[in-house]
Amino acid sequence: MLEKQRQTGGTPVPHAVTVAYSGVHQAFQLALAAQEAGVLREFLCSLHDAPGKWGGRLAGIMGRARLASRGLPGLDAARTVEHPWPALWKVLRDKLAPARAADWLGVNDAFDRWAAERFARNPTRVFAGTETCALQGFAAAEKVGAVKVLDCPQLHPGLLAEVMAEAGERARLPAAVERDDPAMAERKRREYDLADWRMVYSPMHRRSFERAGFPAERQVEIPLWVDPVLWFPETERHESNGKLKVLFAGSITLRKGIPFLLDAFDLGGGSWDLTLVGRVDETLKEKFASYQDRVRLLPPQTKAELRRLYAEHDLFVLSSVADSFGFVALEAMACGTPVLISENCGAPVPDAGWRVRPMDAEDLAAKIAAYAERPERVLEQGRRGREFAAQFTPERYRREAGRFFRRLLEGGGA
């Protein structure tokens, strides 16, 4: 691909990287990774919480916590260019039409068009965009022969649709199966096809694209991270003498395997307590109704509140039907809480015994029961999980991403 990168209007294309995304995901870390590798030209974003930036002004008005994910220590504000208007328009639109809160297509496209125009005026040899917000940027990059890198937060829709259909059938909840809007699905498909490289986070994530026909050698797999500044044990743990306390945090949906977790709770016969943190999806409210007096339900929590909940519980469960990674599993481990996660969840674990078969309430119930019967395992496995999670730092992620960018600029790849 680099042989195509010659000149734009008679001027050599700079030997550098442009990162663009209107949201968060890994974009801020990718921008800092490129900066630390000495190859970042610009980071195009909606808001950056930094002095002299729109994000910094809004954070001063609304409070830093509201824009906590829109800043990153060390990221040079002089290299970031903001375009806040599509995001601010969406905030206003959602207040007037709450039913459209999940509609990101127009917002992402408006930002993407601006980013593409900016890139066309200031091209670089590598353009790194994020799924659903890179189509126009890739078209601009194609014109100058730039290498197109797509950060892919989700599994490929082909595998996702397959496992979700199976989950809906097993749970007898076909209405709970999530589906992309057709226009958004088409946008993703075109971005996948245009990308020269796809960034994935786990073996399962990689396989989902390989099964869809994308070559293995054009995927770069870099595991995500857990931030030790945010996730750590609140207090020293002691062996519990009471009932085992099990925690889940995230979207209370079929995709997160909640129907199977509730079935496992029934199979437990009251031998352990369950706390769910998140919003119950409309399609699960009928099923959840019979558990309201038996299961503790909390609304979404701040990071500090969630850290306290990790400390208060003995075991964290992520029984996902399909997850490209699963940040919360590493967060719980970093806080000293052992985890059980689905084989369809990409987050790494110390060994295979920490995984459960997806959509299998009996397997999940049996592995939770093993902790209830031997409560000393909570401390043993909690220490093990904390040591394991400590290796997945933001710095490690950025080093690997930075090396990847440098290899691309040198004419190679992963």
C-alpha cells in the first residue's frame, strides 16, 4: 500500500498518522500512542477536555466528571482539533426526541465528513478511524494512497447475528435479539471493505472477521487495558462468613447473557445473592419482573461507586453471549474480585477454568456454586486475578499500538 503513497498536489504526504473519531472507545489512547511513538500529526475529535479547548470549557461549566472520558493526561492539546457541533446537536435532539437517543448515524456521518475534509487538506500516510465514523475519512485517504486503519469495537456482524439468534432461541426471547439499523449495518460493511487493516482486541474478535472472509494477516490484535489509577482494591479483603455475593455490571440485555444468569440464580436455590448494575432492557422487563424481590438491582454507577461494589462482592460474572473484549472483567480483577466470564467474551483470564460455556445456565450455576462451597477460593483467586490484570495497562496498549503505527510507516505491518 505504501507504494501508492507518493504525493498530493506535488507535496510529499507527511510520514505521520492522523487519528479521527467523534466518540471515545480507544481513540484517545490511539492518539496518545501515535504521539508517544513520535508519529501523530493530528487527532480529530468532538471534544478534548484540555485548556483552551471546547471540551475544557464545557468541563468547567458541567463538571470534570461529565467529560472524564474526553481527556487523557499527556495528550498534546496542540495536536488535537475539535469539531463539537454534531455531538452538541445530538444532546439537544435527544432532549427533544428521547426515542432517537440510540441513533448515531447522522451524527457520526456529519463528524466524518468534516474529518475527511480536514484530512484532504492535511493528509498523512496513515489514517486511523473508528467503526461507524470512518467511511468518508477512508474515501479521502484512498485518494492520496494513505493506509486505512479501522478500530473495530464490535465483533463482525456476521458472527454476532449468528450467536444472538441462537441466544434468542435458547432464552425463548426472540424479541430481545439486537439488530443494527440497516443503514448503519451498510455503513459498517463499507468501512470493513475499505480498511487496509482492522484493529481487534482478542482471539474471538479476530476470528469473527476471519470467518467473514477478511485475511488474518490484515488484522492486528492488541488487547485492551485496565487503568490502575481507577481500578484497585478499596480495602483489604477478608474471608466472608455469609452468603456468596455475586455481581454483574453493564447493560441488562440478552447480549450480556442476563437471562442465563437469572436461570443460574434459580438453579442456585438461594445459596448466593445476586446484584445487577445497569438498566433493564425493555425486552427483558417481563422476564425480570419475577426476580425484582429476589435480585438487587442498581442503576448505572460512577467509577468510584462501581469500585466500591467490586470490593463488596465476592465474585463478578460476565456471562456475555458475545463480547469483543469486556472491560469490566479486568476492572473487577484489578479490584481483587475473581471473575467468571463466557467463552464468547474476549477479555483475557488467568486460565480456562475462569470461563463458562456461553448460554449455559447449568455450567454457570455449577461454577458459582464451587465458590459458594469453598469461600476461601474468593481470596485465593482474587489475588491471582489482581496480579494477572496488572499486566494489561494503558501503557502496554499504547506501546503495541505505537509499534504497529511505526511498522506501517516503515512499509510493513503487524
